[in-house]
Amino acid sequence: MNDLEQLSVLDPARGREPTAGEWTRANAVVDRIIDGRALATTTPTRRPARRWVIGLAAAAAAAVVGAVAVPSLLPGTADRAFAAWTPVPGSLTGEQVMPQARQCAESGVGGASGPVSPSDVVLAEQRGLATLLIQKRGAGLVECMIVEDKSFAAMALTEGAPPVPAKDTVKVETSSSVGDGDDQYSNVVGLAGPSVTGIDLLLADGREIKTSVAGGLWAAWWPGPEGGEADTIKVVVHNSTGTATYRIGEL
């Protein structure tokens, strides 16, 4: 116990409590485990996920959430997705995004059935062959990773409408990395307040990633292990007052 207490002061997210969204997702996963339902639409050979930007107080929730929070790609598919990845995303809207939206809806995640329409899609960013999609299902939101024409993972983000951050501010809702070595990749999903016009990520290796911002949300995914190093990622927020830079652990 003394060792744990001494180590806790080095935790970059010391004192952080899980968000309401994280507790909702964790409780939903526990319910599915107890009921014997499937955790995700990924294959059973998924690699272990690592949660990041968490403190010791959030470890219990993250241990559960991390099992389904990050999409994992099949070998070969990951190579193609990584090779085609771009730091600046494309945006899919209207009928353009309907093939991916239908794939996401067919996963069954979110507890809602029925058709999906373009108005259900809150955010859809495309980087090469992969589309990170956030859409409404029932009263809440679900996140899916679609590579080429196949759905590789789906998870519930919220059971209801997400809160709106204060003007010009952003918040990290879920951030994670999965895989090992050259097959590792990371993603982040957060909330953006009114007047936020753009968000960029600065990685430790010098890469600059433009995130997608839409419907009060922001998101991005990228190849690499940087997800395990919370304090090496900087978040550059562009808003009505100018530009502000934060360590991702601060959000």
C-alpha cells in the first residue's frame, strides 16, 4: 500500500473521476457480461486494449470500458487501413455516409432497431479506407469503425444526449489505444462547446492530426502507440477567442 501511495503522486491524472459517460458505458458492459450477451462485433482474436488518460480512481471503470471502447482491426486489414491513413480527414454527409451508417446500425449496439437516415449521423470522418462514425441509435449515441465495406467494431457512447461543454471549451470523453508494435493504433472522442471551430492533435513524434468536429463532438484515430503516453499529446483548440493548447490529460 505504501508503494501504491508513493506511485499515485506520479499519476498524470491523479484525482480524476470517471465521467458520467464512462460510468454509463462501464455499467452497460457489466450488464451485458452478466446477461451473457456479446460485448462487441469484433472478432474473438482482438488484441488487449490499453486505456489512457485515466487515473487510479478511474481504473475500475476503465478496465471494463477498455474491453469494448476501441475498435480492433484484423491483420491485413490493419495494414491496408494504416497505409491509406491521412492526418487530414475527409467528411461524409447525406447519402454518401449511408452504407457505413447501415453497417453501424446492423451491429445492434445501442439497443435500437429500425432503419437509419442521414439525419441520424452526427459525425463521420474518413481517413483512407477507414471511417469513424458516430450516430444516433435510440436515445443515445454509438460509435463504429468501418474499414472498406465491413463493420469491425461498435460500442455505445451514451444512453442519452451528451452534455454540452461551456462555450469555447472541449472535453475528452473516451481515449484509447489497441494492439502491439507496428499494429498499434489510437483514437479519441470528445465533446466540443459552441464556438469551437477546430481541434488539432500534436503527437510526440511530430505528427499533427486534424480532428473532425461536428454536432458538438470531435474525434480522430491514428496509427501508432502514442495513446499510451497521455502527457506527450497536445490538443490545440481553435475557438472564437483564438487558439489554446492543452495536454490531453488536462481535458
